[in-house]
Amino acid sequence: MAIMPAVFEFDRYAQLFSELGASGHPAELHGHLVGRLSAGARLDHATWLSVAQELIDGRNAPGEAAKVALIQLYDATLAQLSGSGFDVTLLLPDDGAAIDHRTQTLGQWCEGFLGGFGLVERKTALSEEAEGVLRDFAAIAQVQTELEESEANEVDYMEIMEYVRMATLLVFSECQDSATGQDQPPASLH
């Protein structure tokens, strides 16, 4: 399945969230999706749209274009995680955004991951390494912003983002062994 780069353009989803009058955040939505998929959940499109609409928490209901974009995000994310290329794209602002904004958004992504992962019932315990990843994600979710634009902060951000990306693949890979692969009903978020 060819994955179009536009599927992971942060600004596309930021605009969608704005149009829907959302109180949620695009990175948190994607993190939640990746967390659920990593824990072994598989959702049909209708269930995913219901979960996404609850996470978006918008004043307006998503129209057809928004639904298509959300389904594309689900399908492309699952394809990347399931692929053999160790390729997963985090839905984050591009490098042109302020370091403060990118850091805060990475924290939101990790928070979403933990929320989505935690909603999926698991039959087996996680390895010590995967437990460590979840603790690291919890720490990253608590990130403090107000960072200055500097080369050091840029390097730190890139290293942490790459760690999150690779750690996600580790957790996904570990949890697929015990996954049922069946559609699971959405758990209540509130």
C-alpha cells in the first residue's frame, strides 16, 4: 500500500481540528491511535471514527473530507507499524515550527500514546524494556516548554523524537505476539 506523505502532514490535521472547533490536539489523537495499535487493538473504520470524534472533542461534527482524512491516518499508521521497514511517522509539526511548539506537541503525542495503550486489555505482561518505554513516555508527556531556539535544544529534541519513534516500534513489535487481531469496541475516554 503506497502511503502518501500528505497523510502525516501535521498542518493538515491542525486545520481539521480548527475547523471542527476541537479542544483536542492532532498529535494526541495520533499518539492515542498508535498506542492502541501498539497494544494490539484493531478497529474497524466506523469504530475508529467514533473514537477519533470523541478525542477531537469538537463543537462541529466531522464532514466527509474530515472522515476520509481520519481513515487515511488510521490505515497509513497501521501500514507503517505493520511494515518491515522500521518506518513510523509521528504526527508532529515540521522542523520550521518553534522548538517550544514541537516539544509540547511531542509531549502531547506521548500522552496520547499512553492513553490509547492503557485502554487495551492485555493478556501478557510487558518486558522490562517496554515498561521502561512507557515510563519514559510518561516523563516526556510532562515536558516543560519555554525553550529557547538553540542548536542544543534542537539536537535534544531530535534525539528524543527519534527515541520515541524507535521505542514505539519496539512496543508494537512486542505486543503483537499477544494481540488477538480482532476489532475491539472503543473504551470510554471520560
